[in-house]
Amino acid sequence: MRIRTAFAIAVAATAAAGPSLAQMPAPPFATTKVEGTDNVYIFRYGNHQAMFVVTKAGVIATDPISYGRPQAAKTYVAEIQKITKAPIKYLIYSHHHYDHIAGGKPFKEAGARVVAHRRAKERLVALKGLDVVIPDEVVDGKRIISLGGTTLELHFTGRNHSDSSLVMLLPKEKIIFAVDFNSLGAVPSRLAINDSYPIEWEASLKRTLALKWDRMIPGHPGPGGRLGTRADMEQQLAFLTDLSAEVKKASDAGKCFSPADTELKLPKYTTLLNYEQNLSWNVHRWCGYWGRGI
Ligand SMILES: [Zn+2]
């Protein structure tokens, strides 16, 4: 969602100019092992990424990240198969948004069972999106997957950026894969807040912080490709909490949507990335909540 790299900006600019897909440069991808782990990897394709875990008994993969680019999932499977010949047993969706979960077919064909939150399946069944594999299994509150000596916990910590987000926790490694509801050092983008749940989002961050983890793999590369920290999530929670309190005041003063969406400022957070370009979208969303109950 957040386009940061020069490459992505170049691709976006080229796309806006309207060339055919054939003229587009092949997007770069990378597979990296997470430092300090034996078997946890990140597959990045363009500006999206997913975690996968390799065990002797098979692979647990997440998010195919292939919306509008089926070659991404094929590349992802090929990258896994360069590391191991063990079968891909699971494909787990972080939430139901297509930019993260479209393109699961090559995983399904490799034998993976597709797992997602119950609400994600309900939405995907109703939406009938192109190139979207419907989950085989659903999770409500919590599910533990054990495979080849690795334990992966799936937690629903409440509605946040979506109503179907699963936090994937590797308890031994103290790593989580959490997508789109914690913008590392940044003000959430328009797309990050478009389909979001004010108040519940803050509660979800608190529940996620209550889990035992040190590092977070985000669904979009962090600044400089870094992983997320608990401090990032605490900062996101503080930002949303202060945003919510200020918008509530503005709403009670009759200032929602306008002029709050242009006038309201949060000076404590001006150093966050994308503060200038994204703040008004956040104010607009929370204005909808406090001002109109939506
Ligand atoms: Zn999303």
C-alpha cells in the first residue's frame, strides 16, 4: 500500500502513462532468512511481502501477494522449492484484502490447505474475486499449527485495519507476521484506514502487544527493509489513541467532517512518515466514527 521505493514509484509512474504490461520491467523479488532463526523466511515481491516457515515435515506459507500479477505466486513457490523439497502444507491468509491474498492457486496445486479467519472466508465467498482461492479451514479466536517441530499460533486480536486480520506468532522465535494494521513509523495510508474499525483497532493493538513477541514481519517492507518492533506498535497505538481523542473533541464542536479534516493537527506526530499526506484521511475516518456513528 505504501509506495516507498524509487522502483515502485517508477513503476507507478510508468503505469500511469499507460504502457502495456509487457513493457513493464519485471518487478524485483527477494527471499531472505530472518536473522537469528533457523527456518523463518520473508518472500518479498515488489512492495508486498509474506512470511514462510520451512520444517522437515513441510512448509507453512502465508499470503500469496499476487493481486494482478500471477507470476508473483509462481515465483514464491519456486523460491520455496529452491530451499526445500518438502511439501507446502499450509497457506495462511493474513486478512481478506486481495493485494495480500490473491493468487493462491499454485500453493493449492502444491497441496496446501488454505487457512483464514472465518470472516475472511465469508467475505471472499461473497466477493467471488478473480484468482482468489477460498479457504479450506477457518479460525475464530485462536488456532495452533504444529508442523515438523515448529509451532505457529494464529490469533484473532479483534477488528482493526480489517475485520479478518490474523496475527501469526512463532512463540519460540518471538516473531509475529502482522499485516496492514501497524504502519512502521508512519501515519496509516488512505488504503490502510479505508475499511477500518476505529476504537476496535486500538483495542486490537493492545491485545497484539499482550502477546509475547520481539520482532514483527510487516506485509509491506518497513523503512530500509527493517522489521517492526514493539516500540513501533506502541507508537501506532499512541497515534491512534490521540487521533481519536482529538477527533472526538472536534466532532462534539461540530467540526466533522469539515473543517476538522483540514484543520486538525497532531504536532506530536509530525516526524512520522507521511504525516502531511495522510493525516487528513485519518481525521476523515475517525470523524465518520465519532460524528456519524459509521
Ligand atoms: Zn489490507
